[in-house]
Amino acid sequence: MSSARSAFSRSVMLPASAGDIVHFPLHSSPKVICIIDAEEEFDWSAPFATSNNSVKTIAAQSAAQAIYRRFNLVPTYAVDYPVASQERGYQPLREFAQAGHCEIGAQLHPWVTPPYDEIVGEENSFACNLPPELQFKKIEALTEIIRRISMSLQNCFGQADMEPGRIRRGCSNSSAMK
Ligand SMILES: [Zn+2]
């Protein structure tokens, strides 16, 4: 129990400083915060592979955006390297962003983000299992390519090991996040 608590206290999902905490008034109406993983098509039953980088489904996101517009919902797309590095992936999202209809965050899928200095597989699909220097290089490559395609990067960083169903205890890579 205590080890679970200490692992949680080291989570990089916790805010780095008090200024990062968003305060909602106690009696305000409920808020919807919508963060969408924008990533390559992924077969959860297949092994991890650097070659798995098809992003053709991103174009279909316009159908969902039309629904969001009806409710004036501005989602944040957590973009990963395959999306940010291929026009077919980033162009639809860039158009939404330029219209002010979405924001862009970053999401690290280590197995499809260079440099590929690790053995690709289940263990190393969790960024926290990589050496801090390699985590940093991958984060740097990801954020750099998002900036290069003229997307302003919001203060949102998702990681493979933070996604639903992929949460792992004891991960800490806060040094690479700074
Ligand atoms: Zn993902």
C-alpha cells in the first residue's frame, strides 16, 4: 500500500507547481475537458513495431469535429510522432487548430518515435522504462516536429504509459520532462 502511494506521489501526471493547478469555483457548472489521442492506427493484439505508422484515419476526424462544433467544444489532440511527421496525419488537425477549433498537445509512443536506440517491445513501450537520455531525445524529437509543422504546443504531454489501460505503477521520468 505504501509503495503504491509513493509511486503515485512521483507520478509525472501531477502538476509541477501550484501555478499549474486549474481551480474551478465550487459552484460552477460542470466542465468537459476533451483530450483525444491522435496516433497511428494500432492493432493492440499485434507486437510493437517502428513500421506501424499509418495515419490515414485522421482524415475522418472531421466528422467528430462537426459534432464538437455543435457543442462549442474545443478538444485537445494529443499528437504523436507518426501524426506530426506525415502530412496526411497533421494537416487535418492543423486546419482545426488554425480555425481555433482545437488545441494541440503531445503524446509519446516510444516505439514509433526516433531515435530507435532501444529494443522495441512491450517493456520499452512504456517511456519510463527507457534510459532518461533516450526519453529526453524522443520527447525532443516529438516536440520539435510538432513545432516544425507550425502547431503551437499546449502544455499537455501524454505518455503511452498514462493512457487508459496502460497505466503502470512506479513510473517516474520527471527528469526527462523538465
Ligand atoms: Zn496512444
